[in-house]
Amino acid sequence: MGVLEFIISLVAMVLTAITVWILLLRKSRRRAPIQAEGHYELNELAGMAASLKDRIDTLESILDAEVPDWREQNEHGSE
């Protein structure tokens, strides 16, 4: 009976180790693409923000040239 108990406990330990190993591998595979994708999205958003800032600056300079008092009109309209 001692040999049978040894084999059962050995199989149980091996199966437990394999299960934990598989779960850890799946978890690490899920995390890696999300982090890489997240950095890419942040860089893309930063580029979009810079582009929008340039557009706003251009529009403000056009408005300053065409309608000199547009800032005052806008401030009074929002109050």
C-alpha cells in the first residue's frame, strides 16, 4: 500500500505543478500585449493632442487677424 500512496501523491504534485505553470504562462501572455498596446495608444494620443494644439493655435491666429475682438466677445458670451 505504501508504493501506491507514493505514486498517487507524486502524480498529484506533478499535476498541481503543471497546472500552476500553465496558469502563470497564460497570465503573463495576457499582460504583455496589453502593456505594449497601451504604450502605443498613449504615444498615438500624445501625437493627436500635439496635432490638435497646432490646429487650435492656427485657428486662433486666423481669428486674431480676421476678428480682432473675438476673445472679448467669447468671454462675455460665456458669462
